[in-house]
Amino acid sequence: MTYTIGLDYGSLSCRGVLVSTIDGTIIAEDEFVYPHAVIDHELPDGTPLPPQWALQDPEDFRQAFQTLIPNLLKTSQVSPTQVIAIGIDSTASTVIPVTKGLIPLCEQIAFHNRPHAWPKMWKHHAAAKEATEITDAAVAQGLPVVRKSGGAIGCESLMPKVLQIFHEDPEVFENAASFFELCDWIVSLLSGCEVRSTPLLTCKSLWTPQDGYPKGQPFDSITPKLAFHDSIRPIIAAPGESVGTLHPSMAQSLGLSENTIITAGQMDGYAALPGVGIADEGTLMMMIGTSTADMILSRKWKDIPGVCAAMEDANLPGFTNYAAGQACVGDMFKWFIDNCLPEKYTLEARQRGLSNHAYLSELAAVYSPGDTGLIALDWWNGNKSCINDMRLSGLLVGLTLATRPEHIYRALIEATAFGARKIIDNFNEHGLPVHDIVACGGIALKNPFLMQIYADVLGMEIKATACTQTAALGAAIFAAAADSCHSGHRNVFSAIHAMGAKATVSYKPVIENTRKYHDIYRQFMTLHDFFGITCNNTMHFLGDCHK
Amino acid sequence: MTYTIGLDYGSLSCRGVLVSTIDGTIIAEDEFVYPHAVIDHELPDGTPLPPQWALQDPEDFRQAFQTLIPNLLKTSQVSPTQVIAIGIDSTASTVIPVTKGLIPLCEQIAFHNRPHAWPKMWKHHAAAKEATEITDAAVAQGLPVVRKSGGAIGCESLMPKVLQIFHEDPEVFENAASFFELCDWIVSLLSGCEVRSTPLLTCKSLWTPQDGYPKGQPFDSITPKLAFHDSIRPIIAAPGESVGTLHPSMAQSLGLSENTIITAGQMDGYAALPGVGIADEGTLMMMIGTSTADMILSRKWKDIPGVCAAMEDANLPGFTNYAAGQACVGDMFKWFIDNCLPEKYTLEARQRGLSNHAYLSELAAVYSPGDTGLIALDWWNGNKSCINDMRLSGLLVGLTLATRPEHIYRALIEATAFGARKIIDNFNEHGLPVHDIVACGGIALKNPFLMQIYADVLGMEIKATACTQTAALGAAIFAAAADSCHSGHRNVFSAIHAMGAKATVSYKPVIENTRKYHDIYRQFMTLHDFFGITCNNTMHFLGDCHK
């Protein structure tokens, strides 16, 4: 019996699994909640942050693997020698400025109070101008990456974040030896080598296997910092490939064997796709959590407008992975609960021992499509698919004196479902037919009310997996593929077939609801096109005003 | 010394004043809160009401004058013989189906559980289809009243409400001897005669002094019920004119003299105009409360699109009164407090001993124009000026995960200010220049934060009166004019000059804020025109869906 460990670095916590390489059974799992969560108002020392900033504390990331790996070993009672490999996935681009010794710059006293020295989280949106600058330069050079990134390089990727540091705090930029994606940093720490993962390089850093980084400005200003100049030779590898074994000192401190293979890191959504057992085209993975990631594979490259990324070999070799998504889903529902739920509702929920979400879902469930008289545009955190404009913002229309909180809550859920439908329509219309949907992620597991609305809006059956750790499982699958000698899986596909999670729940559309939602969706699309395309200056203006 | 009494029947209470006819000094004032408030979910016996309904209990109206008049006499210590006249104003159209003896039909056991037998409040919006039917018929006949009513007969006026009864409950319609405007009903009860007031007839019932009611369908179906057929001869009179004296039995029960003159009723907004001392053109009255009424006089009739009503002699003889307004202002802020304010805010406000409004205003006041990144369309209860479409609904755009309740609260206040600016721009653009603004109403008195935003958005000084009872005072002024023998005022103009309230507070625009709001207003107008005109089917669709 052999096992692998997968670590999934999310927005607020890191989840770890220890799984059997035979069938992917999760033998042990654990979660490490980041003590510093998201740093979006002020640094720990009180230094205030401007709007749109989102930082994290790198010590949280380090503690995560230091805590989780020993815990998984202990809980599972598996012998360290049976753990043959480790895989890592993380949010991206979460970008860490580091010194030569891989020490985060913000941990140096001289830079502790400098916001730009801290890791910028994926949802740090303050580099919007830099994203435009990068996009303009890439367009001017005719780089195919722009088309493959949905027509624009978004501020959630790496280069705009690094360019913002270059612009706004040159001293931090100069003193950083390099900038790392979170999962690359963890893999580098574990292996003791400088490792960059190809999917992150191609999807988030405009790098290609043929040409490396783009040349010319503004790229020349920042690319010298995207790899160390000397000492250790950087390793460039794909998830499922070995980058070497655990560094001896790490092996000792974590209680693992020095022979443990490390595979290259992967973006969390991209890890979840093998995690839910997808290894071929036709099946859409919809990972619904704080935000939603949608992914589908294709053997042939197709030019599909508005996807976030359509990169060859970005996920599985031989396939282009088409990634779309919605920038805020669970985050928007949480925003509503935190900012819009009146006292009488929270009191009633508390009295009945229900979560606010459960109580609101119960109230909202009595309505039929359209009953609320409301439509929302789900752009509380911008639009990252089809329009691909992070400066767009949320909208709510149809408000009357009779509007109640549960109406708005339902409208927000419906809005995310309409956003999902737009993404699927877009795939279908451009030659990438969606035959099946497999849902995963926290919300897909916990919220059958939402899932039924999704099935009704999409007019399709949605299968959901009961596995709560699909991304971590995917990382463990990549790990198993990276050590085929011991796992017995000759490549990543055989590992997925054996170890991927199975769907256990099914949501089927109610025809009458689908029909009604069809009409409402047309109105949604009128608003979508007006605010997102025809008259996007209204939301841009408001975004520029916002303080 | 002589005195008059003015009673102002509002949405939730009736206010009464007893004032000196010399200078309008309020000697006594009192308020009677309607025990049954607004009946919008179910009848007192539990009979459920459809959406958009708003009824009231006529016994509340009766108790109001029976309670207030004796209280005013008692508090003021004025001798009943010194009270020379009574004036009434009320919301309109608040429509009461009555029997021959002026008994409300809903007070008959057989009709007690029939929603259509109850008084329909002005803001009963369930007769939207009938409003369209009435409008279409009036347009087909080329009736000038359509143009004078802003291009459409709104469902807040009388005829659509009566037509809805005719359509939906023919038995109630048949058994009603007539339908009365609230203030006409009170005046009729007090005087013992059937009295109809000319401003209400012309503004709310399509009646003209020349032609009476319109002929043809659907008018012929309902107009026979708009006056009693026999017995007492109806009196048609204007406010400021006497309709006779107090009925002896009323005089006895109220403790007043049988010689007390009754003047014809007036709509509440129209009573407030003389109440704030306006007796000539150039000055806009802005009465800001649950909704806002804007009024300005003109000696010449001008065709101004989008005003709610532009009726000759509707207020003061010789002037056309241009009435515009916003269908919900305070109502919208109250909706927000009731439905959107999270527990931590209500707890904090309570702990600090502040009202929720005061606490939110304090939080919202730290921002500058635009800082919230939000714009709202203030159509939670439809649009009754410039577009004149009650099927429109509210909108909020610019929402992000950083949006806080105080941002939305401020955006709602700003939206009402933009709505006010649109109304004033419309007057100015069509030859009715607004030189001065006098504000009154509950919100104008209590909310300096809102008033400063209005001054900034409008770029004009706003004067406000400290008088809390401008409509009741206006009713008392009309009463004084109706008994010129004893009051010494030879007409309503001299009564206004002597008795009208004086402005005591001034809000001056801050130039920098006005400049910023100018840009935001342009965005507001983009939304206004898109949702209100170009693409109004979105809101119509949502209104039709809403259950």
C-alpha cells in the first residue's frame, strides 16, 4: 500500500489529505486556518491599506504544511515510508516577494511595515492599472497569450501585481530577489530547489516554453526578478512530474522519508479537475465556493472569446484547459449576510439554531422563479468571464418597498446561476459542447437550494461529488503520477481514473422553472450587455470614484 | 382675536392645529395616530391582500377629528366661539366607498371581509392596469387632462381605483352609493352636505368646470357613482371658499359653535404651499416626507412635460399649480432601516442612544460625493415625475464586497436628491424658472445631513421652515379665507401673507461638492433614461413577475 499527500492552499485555510494511491480513498484529512486570514484593512502593525488591497501572511502558509503533514501522518497511522509523494496546489496568483534564501521580504524588519513587501493575494485588485498596461503591451506585441487569456491580462495574475510593486515601491522591488507564486514557493521550500510550475508560468506569467517571458517594456523591468539569477538552477516542471525529493532537513522536521517525491505545484481550480475524476473533454467542472471556477478540457485548441484562460497543457498533457469563472459567489452571499441582514432575521435564525444562510435559504425557497421581482448582476468582485472586466461592479434592479432580505438573497443566488449559464452558453456557442456538469466546492456540497436553482437555470442535470477536498485530492493524484514506480499509475490519466472522486448527488432541472428562468435570463443578458459592454463607463466611473 | 382649525390627514396620522388668524401662530397642535395604520398585508379579520395593495380603516379617520378638535380646544383654552372656521386637507386619492348615509361600505357586516369595500390609500398601486385603461381612453378622446397630468393618469388618482373595484368586485361597486376622496368625506361629515372640492375633481377625477366628467367608456361605467343621484345637492367649491357651517349635531359633539364655517378640502401637498407662505411664482415648495411633493405656481399655463399635474386654479385662484414629486423618499429610507440594517448596526445605535437614522447619517456623513461608488435610482415606489411610470422600480449599481450599509444609505439619499434635481431642471428647461426653494415636511426638519446633500446636488440654497405642520397650517389659512368677515383677510392671498410659516434655516451648497455631484448626476441620468425610457421593459417585466 502506498499513499500520497495533497495540500490545497485556499483563501482562508489550507486543507491537507493523505490518500490511497489505489482508489483515492481519503485516509486522513485536516485543515489549517490561517491565523491572519485576509489582510485587507491594515497590516498587523496597524499600517493602513488602500481599498482593493488583499494581502496574506507568509508565516501562515509555512505553518500550514508544518502542522498538516505531521497531523495527517499521526491521524492516518500510515508509516512515513509508505508516503511516496507530495503535491501542492494554491490560489493564484498569490505572489510572494522573497529574498535569495526564499525568505518573504515582509519578514525582514526593514520591510515589515511596507505593504508591498507582503504577499499579494489572488483577489488583490489594486493593480488594475498595471493589468491594463501589461495588456496593452502584450496586445502591441501581438502575443497570443492575450487571446488565450480572454482578451486581457487580469489583475489577478502575477505580472500586474509585480509591476504595481515596481511602480509604487521601487525599494521593495529592488530588495526582492524574486517573486514567487504561492504553490511554487511551498514546493521550493519542500524540495530545497527553485521550482516554477509550467501551468502557472503560462497562465499567470505570460511565459511560453518556446520564448520564455515577453521582451520589451514593461516586461523587461520586471522579468529579471521572476527567477533567481544564480546559485540554484531553476527547475521548470508540470504537475504530475517529479521535481525531486524532499529536502533532508524538511524530511526530518516533517517526519517523512527523504525519498518522498515532490511534484510541481498547480493552481487550485486546475487541481480540482483531476480531483473530480475528469480526464477527457465534454464534462464541465464547476467548483463553487467563495468564487466559482469552471473548467473544461479540449483536445483541439479553439478560439473561445471571454474565457479567463485557454492554455495548452496547462492542466493535463495533450489537452487545452478552458478556464472560466465568476469572481465572487460565496463571497457575495457572505457580504450579504454580513452587511444586509437585519437584526430580526439574525435573532430568529439564532433562536431556531439555524445558520443565517440556512434560515435565508428556507425563506427564499418558497418562491418560484421571478417571484422576487429582482435581478442582480453578480459582479460584486468584477467579471472574469465572457466580459473579463474586473472594474465592473454589482447591480440590483427591481427593488420595491415590498422587497425583503430573502428576495435579495435569492436574486443574488440566481444571478450567480445566470452568470454560470452565460459561461456555458459561451462554450456551447464556440464549439466546445458541455455534455455533463460535475459540481464541487464548499457551496456545491452544502447548499442543495442553490444547486437546484443552478440546475433549473442551466436546464441541465448537475452531478455533485461528496468529496470536500477535490483540489487537495487532485494534488495528491498529481503526486501519485509523479512517482509511477511506487504508485503503479503509468501517467496522470491512469491516476485520475483510479483515484478521482465519484459523483454522489444529482440535481435535475424542473422544466417549468427552466422555462421561467429562460425569460428572466434574457433580461439578465440585457443588463449584462448594457452595463458590461455598451455602457461600461457607468461602472468604471463608480469604481474610479469609490474610496 | 379669532382662530381657525386645520386638520391634515396624512398617511399614518392626522395632525391638527389651532392657529391665530392674525399671524398664523400655532396656539395648539396635536396628532392622532391611526390605530390601523396602513393595511397592506391582510384585513383586520385576516383576509389576505394581494401585492401592491394599501388600504386604511375609515374609523381611524373619523376618530381623528373627533379626538383632535376637542383636544385642540382644551389645550389652547380658546373659546369655541372664537374658532371661526375649519379646513381639511388629506392624502389623495385616498378613496372611500360609501353608502347613501356616508357610511363606509366596509363598515357594513356584509362587506367587512371584502378588500374592495375598504378605503384605498393614495399609494395603493394595484390599479396600474386600470390607470392604463383610463389613460388610453382619455388619450383617444384627446382630453387635455392627460397632458396636464404628465402624459398619463396615474394609479394614485381616483378613477383607476374606482375602475379596479368595478372590474374586480362588481358587487361592492353596485352596493356603493358613491366614492369619496378622504378630505371630501370629512368635509361632508362635518357639514352634513355632500361636498366635492374642485382641485380634487380636476386633479384626480378628470372633471372640468366646463364639461364635468368625461363621457364614453370606461368613464360611463363609473362616473354615475362619483356623486349621489338624489337627496342632498352636491356642493362643489374650492379651498378658501365656504361650503357652509358645521352640522349642528357635529358642533355639539365636538364642542364648537354651529356658526363655524367649513371650507372645501384640499390635497395635502396643495395645502402646504400656502402653509409655507408661497402666494406667487418663482418659489418651489419641496415637501419632503415619506414621499416628496414639489410645487410651483405660474400665472401663465405652460406645457411642461412630466409634471404630475398642471392644473389651473387647483391651488390658488389665478395660478396654475405645477405639481411634481417623488413617490417614495422617507418610505425608502425606512425600508432600508427595516430590511437591510445588520444587527451590529442596530446594537451600536441602541447602545449609543441614537436612532438608526441618526447613527447611519453620522457614518454616512464622513464621505464626500462619489466616495461610496454607488448610484441608486429612487424608484422603490415608481416614478411620478418626468417619466411618470409607477411600474418602474428601484436600482442600485456599483456594489462591491467593500460596500457597507452606510454607503447604501447615503446612495439612497443622493438618489432622491438627483430625482429632485431632475424635477427642477425640468421646470427650468420649460420656462418655469425656479429662483428659490422652500423645504418643509418631516425630513426637511429633522435631517440636516440630507438637506445639505440636497443643497449640494441642486447647487442652490434651500430654506427650510421650522413649522412642522405646514399642511395643517395651510388648511387653517384656507379656513381663515373662507370667513373673511371674521378673519379680516379679504382673500386667500392676504391670509397667506399674514399667516404663512416663515423660513428659519438655510442650507447653502458647497461648490466643490456641487461640482462632483454634477458628474455623478450625469451617470444618474444615463441610468434614468435607460431604465425609465429606452429599456423600461426590464422593470416592467420584473414588476409583472413580482409576487
